[in-house]
Amino acid sequence: MTHDPRKTFEAARAASTGELLLRAARLLDESALERLRAQPGAPPFRPAHTRLFPHLDFEGVRATELAARLGISKQAVGQLLGDLIEWGMVEQIPDPTDGRARLVRYSSSGAEALSHGLGILAGIEAEVRARLGDQAMQTFREALQTVIDVLER
Amino acid sequence: MTHDPRKTFEAARAASTGELLLRAARLLDESALERLRAQPGAPPFRPAHTRLFPHLDFEGVRATELAARLGISKQAVGQLLGDLIEWGMVEQIPDPTDGRARLVRYSSSGAEALSHGLGILAGIEAEVRARLGDQAMQTFREALQTVIDVLER
DNA sequence: TACATATGGTAAAGCACCCTTTACCAAATG
DNA sequence: CATTTGGTAAAGGGTGCTTTACCATATGTA
């Protein structure tokens, strides 16, 4: 039996969990954004905006803090926040502890939009869970966390 | 016991498997590209280039076919292929069945680079597998495939 | 207190990336 | 011979950042 390195390539590529992961994430990203914007009256969210959401809350965060967490400049954050404010997703209040600073937090209509977005993700997740079962779903989550741990180290 | 919708938000967000998936994929994407380019003499691959790799082989593919698979214009593919040719990753040969067409395929030095890239992915995958075990790894792969199925439908 | 420096934020310009659009040529197809 | 198809060339546009420059408030220090 001869050994064809080309076949080995193909086999290795077909087996790559990494490609599966990237493909699944890209699909999720596109799909979630697509469904989000399909909502009538929904602002034209772009991926850059959605990356802010996990770091926003109701207590208020500084733009500087967001920039640090996302690893981008505070000016870039400022541009994205400008959109979100314009769309009514978030509002700014003065930071009571620092006259220079402002706190940005979800507005009440922003909370609704967020809720809708989370609902979309939850819907997809539920569909996956229905096929996998609870136990495999738990394993899935642990595996994802392991990947994150390995890559963040 | 009162029900605070804010707390519910936070709990729902913390539990989002979707965010885990997106985060893991983004890390993998960045990490793989970073390690790929860390190789001395490695061409300055960009994400757009790496997305071509899974669709290239040793038999040869048409640019039009690549464009169709990636869902982008053939001109866009042409630009990316121009880089890969310049970097010696791929080579073009005339399509024996069609005088207008050309087939693009991995060059021998491209095969080495590909092999190195696959090695990087395999290394990450092995590290994850070592922590999860073979069985959980299998579950992980099935879960990823399920996500893809759900979203592609 | 006065001043230098650090920090939070904004404004404007510009850049890299990744794609599209428009236009075109050459070979294949009917 | 008209039309379709594979491919190329050039220009341009949207996105998501950075860089440079600046203002206002805070903070540490002589």
C-alpha cells in the first residue's frame, strides 16, 4: 500500500476541528446579525457594535474601560458608542466620582433590543440543545471554555 | 422573592453558549494567523487568504469555482490568488479542457507552508484533546457540526 | 496655592483590509 | 456569428480601526 502525501493532507484537513469551529462561529456571527437586523426598525448594527454589548450593563461603564477590555483605542470606542447613542441603545450619564468621565449604560429601549438579541441567540442554542441533549451541551460548553483557556494562555 | 430583570439579563448573558463560541473562534483565528506569520520568511497572510486554503488542492481549481464557493466575486478571488502566486504558495496551469480557464493548485513550497499551518492547528487541537479526553472531543466535534447544520438550514 | 503631569474624552484625518462595480478581452458554445 | 463564460484591470466604497491633535478635569508635588 503506497503512501500518498496528498491524501494525507486531505484527511488531515477534513478532520480539522479548528475549521469546524471557525465555520460554526462565522455562521453564528452572520446569522445572529442577520436576524437582529431583520427586526423592523432595528438599527443597522455592525459586528463592531455587537462586540461592545457583552461589556455594557445597567450600572454604567467608562469608554476608557471598554477600550481597555476590547483592546482598541478609546476613540474607536467613542465612534461605536456614538452610533449606539444615536440609535437609542445606550445613554450617557456623568460619572459622580470624576468630573471628566462619563458612564455609558443601556437605555430602557436598549434593554429591549438586547433582550431581543439574546432571545435570538437563545433560540439557536435551544435548537442545538434539542439535538444534542443536555449532557452533550454541557460537554460542548466545557470544550469551548477549554479552547479559550488554551488560546488565552 | 423579587424578580430583578437586570439580574436575569446578567445570568442569561453569562450563560450564552453563543458568546463562548464566538470568543473561542475569534481567539483561534487570531492565534493561528499569529503563529503562522511568526514563522521566519512566512508571507504576510491575511484572513482573506486563509479562507481560500480549504478550497485549494493539488489537482487544481478554477478561480470561478472558488468565487462561487466563497460567495464573493471572481475579481476578489483574483486579487487574493495574485498574492498567493506572488508568495509562491500556489501556481496556475492552463485548464486542459477549456482554453479560457486556468487551474490553480498548491505549489510544492505551498504544500510545505500548508503543512506547517495544519501543524499549528493540530497542535492546538491536541492540546485541547489532552484536556478534554477523546470522548469529549468527539462530542465537541459533533456539537460543532450540529451548530453548522442548524445555521445552514 | 500654583504648577506640571496624568487621565477621560472628543474631533478629524487617514489607512489597511476586503470587497464591489464597471469595463474589457479571449475562448467556448449554440 | 451572437451569446455565454473564464478571467483580468482599474477604480472606488464600506468597515473598523489608528494617529495626531486638542480640551477639560484630576491629581501629585514643590
